[in-house]
Amino acid sequence: MATFVRAFRRVLALAIGAAMLAACRPPSSTSAAEPVIADELFGAPQGAGPRTFGGLQLLSVRQDAAIHLVFTVDPTRPTGQNLVEVILTPRDDGLPALMRTRLFNVAFKGPTVDGEPAPQVRRLVDEIVA
């Protein structure tokens, strides 16, 4: 598990760096055919089953000025209250964030208890920021 977490952190740092570079690039220089680095890093290898992080299935990856990772708590009903989104942006202490690492702010959209991620999704958030 420790090896997975270290590898995940390295991949995450690369993805954040790529997102920051992409955000600095003029829109006209981005080709529609250009692969999104977040998809390449977080998407499942071709022919493999869905990726999971923190015990939750990764449904989609989207990249703009941030990296958006959307997970489902219940793979049989991947809608509404079963969705969890983790948003990674370049670190900025002036912006609100659920947590911060050395490189990025972590925001969270999903089930909460007293303003914190609910127990069933806490492992996911902890794994991302570990």
C-alpha cells in the first residue's frame, strides 16, 4: 500500500504541473486532438477494469485550470448523492481549501458530516493528500 501511495503522489504531482502549464498556454495553442494529461495519468489502462482510489471507483477525469476527479460511492447507482468530486488546483494559501499539500489545494464535493468528508469517503481524501 505504501508503494501505491508514493506512486500516486508522484503521478499527482506530474498531473498538477501539467495542469498548471496548460492553464498558462493560450487557448488557441491547444488542439482538440491533444490528449488530456489527467486522462492519461488517472484513466484505466486499455482493457483494464475501472480504476479505484481509496476504495471508490473513478468515473471520470476532467482537466481545465484544475484536475477534477469524479468517483462513485455506489457503482450500481453512479448519480446524485453517490458522486464524489475531488478538485486539485495549484497551491494558493489565499484560497479556501479542504486540505493543502506542498503542491496543491484539495477541494471536495460530496457527502459530508459536520463540514468534513463523510466516513465512507474520508479514506479517498486522506489517500490523495498523504
